[in-house]
Amino acid sequence: MFERILVALDGGKTSKSILETSCALADRYQSKLGILYVTEPEEISEDLLHAAQVEGVLRTTNYAGAIDRYSSNAMSNFNEEMRRAKGARQLAADIAKDIVTEAEAFSKGQNVKVVKTFVRSGDVAKAILEVASDAKADLIVMGHTRQSTLHDLIHTRIVEAVDRKAKCPCLVLSQ
């Protein structure tokens, strides 16, 4: 029924149950499983920012007044923060690689014979659709977690965009 299943993980608390369901489907239908994680470089999550701050990669600073003054000190601070932001983006990419590597290891232990992993950066819905198309997915599995109003609104838009534009069925697991 499904030759290729793409599971899009967000690294959240529900990712494990989404991955378990995807593995059960892949095992049941002897499907190939693709595991995708998309980082959003322009919208790094609060959890990731906190981790970056704890690691000393990024610190919270308000630049509005400093940039307006155009002082050399403000520009020096701005350049330092840009360097730190680049480090945060690299941290996001490293975390994404760790997530798909762990998911791959888990999947292989669940009788899923062929596993392919993908890490992308950018617009989440667009990346899911592109990977699904390139991988010739027969099914896209995503999760939807109800959190704060803003997070829920953004995530709902991603799920709806993928569901509306995908050329294959989408299974959305709500938690």
C-alpha cells in the first residue's frame, strides 16, 4: 500500500510516538522510511535559544537603541552577536542531525529495513513537500502538538499547507 513513508519530526515531546507509529506502518507495509527534520534559521525556537544561551553560543541583548546610535561599540557588539547567531544556526543543524540519527537507530530496531534521513533548513512546509516529492513518498506522517496559541497557529499553518499541497496522503497525529 505504501512503498515510501516520510515522517517529519519536530524534535518535540511527541516525536517519539510519531516515529513509533511511522515505524509500525513501515513494518506493516514493508515500506521504506524517510526521516526528516527541518530547522528554521530565521525562527530559532525558545528551547533551542535557551540551549544556545546555556552553551554560551548566544546571549539575549536588545539592539534597538545600540544600532540607532551607530557607535563603533554598538557595531562591534552587533558583529559579535551576528557571529553568535551563526553559531546558534550551526547548533540548530547539529541538533537536527542528532535527532535524525537517533530516529534512524530507533527505526532500525523496529524492523524497518531501509531508513533514509534528511535534514533541511528553511520554510518547514516547503521543505517537507520538496523532500516528499524527491523521495517519491506515498505517505507523509506529521505530528501536531497543541501548545501556546502562537505556536499552535504557526504549526497548524504548516500542517495545513503540507496537507493541501502534498501529492500524497498525509497522516497527522495530534497530541
